[in-house]
Amino acid sequence: MGFSTIYLKPFSFDRKINQKHADLLIQFSQTEHEDELGRPGGYGKPPTYYCQWVPTPDRNGLEWDKNEKFYYGMEWLEYLIDTFIAPWGYQLNGESPWYVDDFGEAGILKVSNNFVTQEVRDITELKAEYGEYDLYS
């Protein structure tokens, strides 16, 4: 059993990423990430086993893959920017409202020229402003 963080909007690249880069990000998201001891996390390594940020179908942005149990979205975003997006010469920008029903937590994940920040928000107010996503529909 676990919780799911719901991200409501994609981020935008400064230009459409090329197909090779999109394919690499998709392949990366489908790979289980662990160190030599079978653990993920920290110190320049991926923060958890699975990254659920993927390119949008039009390759103009990056979005949550809509699968359940996405943890450490901010840390994953920072990792992708540092490892792939910035070295490839792209800039990521935008805001994605998020919430976790199980904990009553919410906020807005913000990216400005590849710099990631987060603003905590009231979950009720955030849902009233941005709506909700039905994970099970």
C-alpha cells in the first residue's frame, strides 16, 4: 500500500525536444533504478526506483505519467534537469499544482529556467482552483 502524488499540469521545454532525447527519457522512466546494493537514493543517484516524469506526446513538455505511487517528484525533476535536460541544452519552465489525498498535502512545483522550487498550498483551496484528477478512471 502506498500513496500517490497527483500532478495536474505539465512543464514546458523552451523548444520541442528531439525524438532521440524523448525516447531516452521514456526508456529511463521505464527502468528500475538502484545502486550496486539494490537501493536507490541520494548523493547524485536517482531518488527512488522509478521516475514518472515523461515527455508530453508532442515533446514540448514534461509531465507525470499518470501512474500511481509517484514519490519524490521534486527530487526526480531536479535529477532529470541535472542529468539530461540541462546537459542537452534545454530549459524547462512552468508550474504544476500537486496534491496527496492520503496526507492532505498540496502545493505547486515550479521550474524557472531549470531551477526547481516548491510552494506549499492548502489542499482544499488548490483543488478548488485547479480541479482534481481521478487516478482510477
